[in-house]
Amino acid sequence: MIQAGEFRKGITFVMDGDVWQIIDFQHVKPGKGAAFVRAKIRNVLSGGAKEITFNPTERFEKAVIETKEMQYLYSDGELYHFMDTATYEQLPLSYESVEEAIKYLRENDTAVIRFFQGKAFEVQAPNFVELEVTETEPGVKGDTAQGATKQAIVETGVSISVPLFVNIGDRIKIDTRTGEYLSRV
């Protein structure tokens, strides 16, 4: 059991027969009245999200979530195919399940897939990835006193804000949790 006062990002719990995941939360202690927890939660199986207010002492059953490392194989335009490297079983997933992670995954990259009662509901890319810059403007010398940045498109197609010295063909390290440039590799 977990109390609403113990909510953190990523925690999954059972409420009204459905499994919910905490997307964002805020503990509020107003000057007058009792404290409460305001949370944005997402239904693990349907994908619907809502904001809800909880009493910090409310208790919920924790949902048991299984995780498995799988290899991203390819996309056929509609589905994204992953393979369990131990059993060689393939798992096709819809865009809704992979939308956050697919921005950073190349074919044959490894990802973590989360399951509830055997049904995959989320794909997580590794925390840090190294990708090649395929498109960017040339850096302009001059106004760099403020740490100027420019947009660059990496090999997976996602646009990242990078420093002016990054060029086409450079490999860069990206934090997939925030989508930020970390360093040149």
C-alpha cells in the first residue's frame, strides 16, 4: 500500500480498478486548511490522463509492473517491432506506447519495456544516447557571450538545441529524460 503523501513521478498504483501512473505531482500546504496532493496521472492501459487532488493519507494498492529489456527492430509505418533477446519473441507496439522513447532509438538499440499483467504499456529509451548530427546550420562567430545555441537534427529525426560549435557529422550525447544536449563524443 502507498499513501498519496508518498507519491513520486513514475509510481504506479491501483485506483477504482484501473492502474494509474504519476506523471507529475505537487504537495500543497495552504496557509489555511489541510494539506493535499495535486497530481497529474495517466491510465497505464488506455493512456488517458487527468489531474486529481488527493488527501495525503489516502491509501492505494501499488501496481506490480514488470520490466524487460528488448531490442528495437524496425517500424513498418504503423507498428514498432521489438524483440526479446532471450526468447527471440517479437512484440509489435503502437505509436502511443513508444512515442517518448522512439525519438532516441535507432534500429537494433535496446530499450526497457514496462508491462502490467502481460500487456506492454510503455517503452523507455536508455537515459543517455549517442547520436550523429545529420542537419544543422553552420555556427556563426560573434554573439556567444550568453552561450548561444542552434537547432540540430540527429539521425533519429529529433531536433535538439546544441552549442554553436557542433557540426554535421559530430556524435553528441543526449539525456533522453530531458531531451538536452550533454556533450560531443
